[in-house]
Amino acid sequence: MPEIAAPKGTRDILPAEQTALRWVLETHRQVAESFGYQAIETPIFESSELFARAVGAETDIVEKQMFTFEDRGGRSLALRPESTAGVARAVVGARLTQELRPVRVHYAGPMNASASAHRRSTSRSSSAPGGSSAPWASAVCTCS
């Protein structure tokens, strides 16, 4: 019987890599929180419409790179190819802009997109949407 491998463009993060990954994630958390950023976590999948609205329905991300599927209710969902749209949805939906000014959030997690080859990456980001215009108001680190 043939061995079942990880899907194309994905990889397992094995024990030898876990120490380095945990260090990156923990360092990101510590630095972000030392500057007043709070953790936020959004679902690994979102409505496909969210990405179409956020980045444009006719962009490469929406037309060529998103992994989309229908749920049992017939709704179009997508594995998140990036995190900004979901974080913005969560911030607006929870009305965090009414509670916090500026809103400073940090987040980390897997992103899934396909370009010429499928890829999965882990991204860590800090954002201050609608906040400061300083260059450090938004930072992203992606590791494939």
C-alpha cells in the first residue's frame, strides 16, 4: 500500500523544528505585548466573500491562490491566505475600536495559499488598524 504523504505545498513541523518555532512565536508575543499589543486569534477559514471584499474579487489571491470549499450549508469558505482581512473583520465585528484606541493586536498562525505551487506558511503579525501612522504600526513575519 503506498504511503500517504502531506499534501503538496505543505509540510510537517517535526520535533527538531519545534524549539525554533516556539522561540519565534514567544519572542513575537513578548515584543508585541511590551508595546501594548493584545493577542487576537481568528479562524483558519473565513467566508470567501471576506477576501473578495478585502483584497478585490479580481486579484490573484482570490482568483488563483485561495483554497475554497463549500460547507454543508452551501456557503463558500476559504482557508485564510493572509490574516489582515480576518483580523479587520474581528476588530470591526467586536467593536474593539469603541473600546480601545488605538486598537493594537498581534496574531500568529498558518496561512494557506497557492501560487505556482501550493504553500503553507506560518505568519506572525502586529497591527494597529486605524491607529498610528508610524512605520512600526504594522509588522509581518512569514516563515514558509
